[in-house]
Amino acid sequence: MRPGLFIAGIGLAAVAAASVVLLRRRDESHRREHAAQFGWKPANDLENELQDRLRGLTLMQVGHSRCVEFVFRADDGLYLFPYLCETGVERRRQLHRWVVAVAEMPHQRSFALISSQAWLMAAAHLPGRTRKSLSATSGSSAGLTVLVEDEQDWKALQSPAVSEWLHGQPATRSWECHGNLLVGYDPGPISDAGFRDLPNDLRQFRQLLRSHAEARSLTSAGSV
């Protein structure tokens, strides 16, 4: 190879690399601006901490090549991030995308998973966990299943108000309690609905659980 061609090749490679960096920065800037419209701010310094706390999440036990692309945080402490993983090998490899929203609960709770996804239930069905169908109200969709470690701890899921609310959620959405974290996740890439609907529903679900716990405390106190 002549020196001139070799130098030209290096120059083209450098230009291509610079173009990739610029495109990534432009995409990141656009992503931040888009998220800011819904009240989300980057939380890159908390990614490792968040992943450590969510290490036992059922969704993150499935597949391989798992990746949290980036993390956003709202002023009220909620986290939101796209999660990627792959299943299969070689030509049968398949990429799966999820939008995950995370909220902290005031107290530690035992494990609970609410979903209509059979594969997710199978992945989480460990010894000591009880699986049952969640009572459906009239006119609601069937097929919602709950998997819990402590049935007494999760009596709220069988209350009419909470059960009706859960059956009104998108059929592909799943909910999981892991320690003091309440998590909701939807399949697919992040979108306006991901920035808005899933986090808002997560806030509602957390409030429903709080209200039920407060009502139970008042009832217990009144019966003493």
C-alpha cells in the first residue's frame, strides 16, 4: 500500500469516528430535551447504585447481554430507564426492550409480582412463593396472576379497589415489589407514553398500597 493511501485511510477512519461521537452527543442532547418536557433529569451518577438495588428483579434474571442504557430521575424521586436484554444465540438472537419505572416505598415489603406474562411468572416461581389468579371485577380482563412470598403482607392485592385498578392496566404491563422498591415495566422502546403514563400509574399504585395499609392500621387500632 502506498503511504499516501495509508494516510488517507487513517484520515477517513478518524472522520468516521468523529461523526459517530457527534451523532451520539446529538442523540443524547435530544433525549435529554425530550425527557425534560415530562419533568425528567439525567441521573447518570446513580446508574450503578440503581442496578445494584434492582439486581434481584425478575425482569433482570431473564436473557443475557443485559443493559441499562441510561437513567432519568424525577423531582419526587422516581427513576425511569430503558432496559435491554437478548435471548437465544447466534442467528436466533433476539433483542428485547423494556421501559422500567421505579419508586421507593416507605417500608420494606416481601416479594410480589403481578403480571399476565406466563414466562415472567415461570422465571419468578421459586420455592416459598404462592401463585394465584387475581380476582377480576365484572367487565375486566382475565388472566392477571399474582406471585407473593407472604399472602398476609399482600392482602391489598385482593381488595376490590386495588384489584379493579390493576385489571384496568395495560395487559402487557407487569408490577413487582423488590425490597422497598415498587417497579413497573412495559415492553418496547421508550416513548412519550413511557415518560408519562407508566410513571404516573406507578405513583397511583404506590398511593393505593399506602391508603390500604393506612386503612388496615386504623381498623386494627379500632378493634383493640
